[in-house]
Amino acid sequence: MVKIKNYPVKVKSICLFFTLFVNIFYFNSVSAQEYIVGGDFNYSPFSVIDKKGGDSGVVIDILNAISVENNIDFNFQFNQWSRACKDIQSGKIDIIPGIIYSEGRTELVDCTCPVHSEYYSIFVRKNVQFNDVLNLSAYRLVVLKDYIFFDKYLKLIGIYNNYLVASSFSDALAKIEDGMADFVVAPHFFGIQEIENNKYKNIKIEAPPVIPSIYCSAVKKGDSLLLDVLNQGILNLKGNGELIELQSKWNIIEKGDFKYIKVVKYVEIIIIVIGVSLMFIFVWIWLLRKQNKKKITCLNLKNYELRKSEEKFRIITENSSDIIWHMDSNFRWTYISPADERIRGVKTEAVIGTYLWSILKSEGIELLKKANERRIALEKLGLKSVPVIYEMEQICKDGSWIWVESIVTPCYDQNGEISGYHGITRDISERKKTEQALKESELQLKKSNAEKDKFFTILAHDLKSPFNSIISYSDLLSEQIKNNNIKGVTKYSTIINTSSKKAMNLLSNLMEWSLSQTSIMNFNPKKIDINDIVNENVCLFDDILKHKSLTMTVDIQTNLFGYVDRYMINIVLRNLISNAVKFTANGGCINISGKLKQNKIEISLSDTGIGLSTTVIEKLFQSEEQYITPWTQSGSGLGLILCKEFIERHKERIWVKSELEKGSVFYFTLPCNPI
């Protein structure tokens, strides 16, 4: 009976040891198998088929080290990278070494613990104008087929508009070197080595390395035994330092400070629990621990990727030439990028917490309030707000104002209410200055064209009269010659001569005005004796003064020198003297005087002619208004406009005092000192 009672206990112990023996034997049988390894054949220095057809690279060395330790064989069959993921799912291969870890890939394959880490860099053609990451959207991106970063990062950042597909990173860099594409986001170390090996001259690296990546190995989904073998092998290589030696052999330098989950050591079973039921409990606990370890690993990887993503966007934000900002629903700043300090000169900490209204003009405040009212009205109709562009002025630290353009996008909370606003602001002061200059230039051009049109209208009218006289009296002159009427010939010849002189005088003034408008007439002031230039012009009118019995007196202060353009002042004096002679009746008087007054030379020319009304005086030197007076009936008025322009070239002024039937006095000043 004692033996019968002890027999079940022995049976239980034998069953337990038999189970452990079977597990150990099965594990060893798995370890002794040959596994097919696939992946990229041209991914130096990780996996590459060398010129002799052999397999080389750091991942081959790592797997060979694991094979020695675990007595397993690996058959390397590297091919195009695009086939690797499909082959492992179909069972053609068992392992993919050197694969980037991502949450999406864990749904297709099982990943080992991390083997090494790598940053990705932006490789661009040298003639690409690179200011910041955002301006790359104007250039052509090259990506790999089934490229993990394309959907995960590049689409989210939005740094491209069009792209080209390459078969490998080597092919991508070759396309950039040949000018078929503009930039690629590729592994930093791999890209550097490709440039050196191929002696590329048209590729450069821009910006700091971005997008950190963790490399591991992958096995077919559900192959937990092979996964455990690889994990244990990697952990052993890390523990004894052999992994670092293999990476150093291939000049691989870690570019980050990655936190990996410490390997949880399996606790040896000290006490064998009696009964098969307790063994199942142990297995269940072990599976729970493994699942928990996997979740912790995924969580740490996500946190790591999140930190690196935040760092990447921080670099982009802080180095952007535009101001990136966020404010709450009360229009109070909660964040503003350093570009605001570079543009407006105000410290970032002095802006945070203040209201938008404090930096705007009243016009800008009114603009935003009306826009907010429109937004509220649209939301009542069930229409969500869209990004809006505003142009307004903002104040700088020194008190000056600059024009800015802001793209404003509202943020909504889970209840559909606006929780704040974010946007981008850029300085458009230079653009506004250009627009204003164009408007002023357009107005000036319109004004000049209007003046020219007015002049041509007046001139056409005034030239018509003397030419009609010439034609008409020429016909009469021909008849008088036929009839041998000497008195008639003399009379009409005189009229023709007078009309011709009027037309010639008008054309002369027109040519001089035209030269002054086109800047062909140079301004060349020199020191000149005013007495000489006045007497020189008075002599030109001796004949007509005698003919009309006019008395002209000249009273110019001696030693009166001015800095003037002789040609221009000659035209001014000739026009004023000609008008005085023309509109002064026979036997009248004309007087020219000059003196030094308040450090300027003041010249006056008075006559006893017909005089001018106040209304005419107000418009006498203007071309915008058309008026008819005894003056404009016998001339275009262009001579006086020329006088005004030439005097203003000397930075001086001209004016007139006159009464009807009492004569006129024209005044103008000239500089005593060099202009």
C-alpha cells in the first residue's frame, strides 16, 4: 500500500522532467535548422553583395556571430529591397536584417530588440537654393518604392509637391547627381559613404540630421521561437561587447542617445512545482510577461519617436524666416517663434501673455473685429471657418510700423468650439513700398500724360491760327502780285511775316519745353554777372521797341553775381520781355530791376500793359486748366510755364502782381551761392 501511495508522486516528477527535456530538445532542434536571410543587396555597410559575389556587411557579421553561439545556419539570399517584405510574408525567406522599426510593420512581421540606430539627412543638389526645410516644396523629391518615411513623415511635413520613385538609395543619389531629381531623405551614414565611393560632386547635405530611426531584424509573424533565438543572440552580443566591435569594424557610429528596454533576465526555476497544472500557470505568467515587455518596448519607441518629432519641428520653427505663432480664443499670445524678435525686435517673453490688439493700428483692429463678426455669422449657419489671409501694420520695438501678412487658421476643441488660433506671419514691408511706388508712378504718369495732352490741344489750336493766316494771306498776296498792287503786296507780306514769327516762337517754346520734360536739357549753373545777361537779352528787342515807341529802363545793382544756368535764364528773360512788349501799347514803359534781397537775387520786370485779373493770375503758371485771356488768345501760355520750370530748377520761385488796365510786374529770384 505504501508503494501504491508513492507511485503517483514519482509519475508526476517523471512527467515534469520529460516535459522539460522535450522543450529543451525542441529548442535545440529549432536552433539547428538553416534559415534563409533576405533583404537589400546594395545597402552598404549593412548588407551588400561585393564585387566577388560574396555577402558582406555588419548585419551579416551579427547573424554569423549568433549562428556560432546557437549552432544554427543562415543562407543569405539578398535581392531588391522591394521584394523583402513580400518574401517573408509568403515564406520564401525567414529573416530580414537591418529593417527600420515602425508600429505599422509590427502588424506584418515580428521585430527583434534594437540592433543599432541611425539618423536620416536631407541630401540636395548643390544648385538648390536651401533656406529652410519648408522651401523644399518647390523642388522634386526622390523616394523608394514602399518607402516607410514617405507616408509617415514626408507627407505630414509637406516638403514636396512632386516626386520620383527610385529602386534604391544608391539609385536615388545617382538621380540627384544626374539632375533628374532635387533632394532625397536618406540614411546619413549610407549617404556619406555613397558620395565618397562614387565621388559625387553635385550633392550636399543641408540642415541638421532629422528623423531618427531604430534598426532591428524581422521574422515571419508568429515565429516566436526564431524571434527568441535572435533576441537572445543580440542581447548576448550587447552584453559581451561584441556588437560594438562589429559596428566599429564597419565604422558605424551611433547618432543618438537611445534608451532601450533592459533585458529582463529569466529567473531560473529553483523549485519544481509539483503537478502539470502548476507548469501551465508558469507558462501563462511567462507569456503575460513577454506580452507586457513587448508593450513597454513599443511604448518607449513611440515616446522616443515623439521626442525626436518634437525636436524636428522645434528646429524647423525656430529657424523659419516667418513668424509661427499660437493664441487662445481671447487673442492672447501663448506661443510665438524667435522670428518675431528678429523682425520686430521684441523679446519673445515680453510678447507671451499679451493681446494681439496691443501691436496693431486702429485700422487693423477694426479689420479683425469685422472678420470675427463674419466668422460668428457663418458658424451660426453651420459653416466652419477656413484659413484667412490678412494684411495689416504691426508696431516694432523702436516705435516704427511694418506691414505684415498673416495666414490665420482657427483651432476647434472636441465640442466644436474655437479654442484658439494659429498661423504664420511674414514681413511684407518691401512689397508694400514697391506697390506704393508703383501707384505713385502711375499717378505721376497719368498726370504727365494729361499735361502733355493739354499742351498738344492748346498748341494745335494756337498753331492753326497763324498757319491759316499764312495760307489765306499767301493766296491774297498771289492775287495782288498778279494785279501789280504794290500796297497790297506789302500789307499781306507783313501779315504773313507776323504770323510766321508767331508760329516759329510757339514751336521754339514747344521744343524747349519738350527738352526740359525729357531731361535732355542739362542743368549747368555757373557764376554769372546778372547785368550782362539782362543787357544781352534787352538788345534783342531794340527794333521792336523803336517800332512801338516803347521806353525800356534797366536798373540792376552793380556787382550782382548769381549761380545760374545761362541758357535757361536767357529763355526766362526773353519770354518775360517778349510778353511785356507784346501787351504794352505804343508809347508805354517797361522797367527791369535787380537787387540783393535776403541773400537772394530778386529780378522784377514791370510794364504799363493791359494787366491781368486775379482769376487769371491764379492759373497763369498752370497747365491743368484751360483759360482764355488776351494773353492766351495770341499765344499758348507755354512760355510762362517754361519760365516757372526753369526757375524751379534753380530751387527758386516766380510770381506776378497785376491789375487790369494798370500793367503787370513779374518777379523771380535767383541763387547767390552754388546750388
